[in-house]
Amino acid sequence: MNRPLIMEGANLYCGIDPTASNHLVLQEIRLPSLERNYVDHAPGGAPVAVEVDTHITRLEVTFTLAGWQPQVLGLIGSGDQTFTIYGLVRDRKSGRALDAMAIIQGRLGRATPTPFNRGTIQSHEYSIRGIMYYTLTLDYLPVFSWDFYNASGGVFTSQALEPFGMITRGFGGVFNF
């Protein structure tokens, strides 16, 4: 039986400054979607096409920060940066708190201000693009790891989820992109 593991809190560090915590202004963060890309294939005169998977789509992380954050806005156009996300995930069955961490190396590719409306907090929506390295751990065990420069593919592992009775399916094993 799967146990509900619920994210209760998160923090984001942008760049290498260890004091640049965004815990007071982080409104939303979305980790990369792991999604296969498919193309249609209709072999020589076949009446029905089939879908053939070709690769994993590019990774992208989005997040929203309240107000204006000059230290983050200044990262646009500054080249590759390291972004670190820390989270608190709680096992709802046991009550145990688990550390979640994602390390992303990429470029801050977008900073979009939300409309200003009197009586609400204006925020900025950001996007990390051109991701060349991504690793996700839960309770210090790897969930997903991918490094463009040092491997030909990514590794997805269910090792971190097995103690919670979770069997992960889908990508499995080593990807050959």
C-alpha cells in the first residue's frame, strides 16, 4: 500500500550565495515534469499508426516569488547557475519528516512580472531552462539523477520510495536519450 508523502514546506536558493534564501517570498515551485516524447509511425501502408517514444522532453523548473527580488532578477542572462531546492516531506502514516532536495544546474530563462493589482502582492514567475544537471533525493536517497555532460542518459530509481511501500513504474532503469 502506498503511503501519502506530503510536501509541507520548501525553500529555494538561486546561485551560489548560501545566504540567498527565498523562504520568505517563495509562493510556488514546480519540479521538472518527466515526460516521454512520442512520434507517430505508420509503417508502409499500415491502416493504423502507432506511437513510438523517442526521448525525454527537456526539463524545466518554474517558481514564483512574491514582490521584486533583485538578486534573482539579476541572474537573467548570467549563464549557468546552480539552484537548490529544499523541502520537508511528511510521511502521513508515521508522521516522520523527510528531507527532500533537488539540485538543478541551468539558466534563469524567464522572469515574468504578474499584473499589479491594488490590494494584492505582485509577484514574478521564473523559469529555469537549459537544464544540464538535475538530481532529486528523498530522505538522502536518490529518486532521479541526470547529468548531460557526464553520462549518456539519466537514472531513475525507486530506491528512495521503497521503504514506504511504493513501487514506481513508468520510466524505470537507465534512459538512453
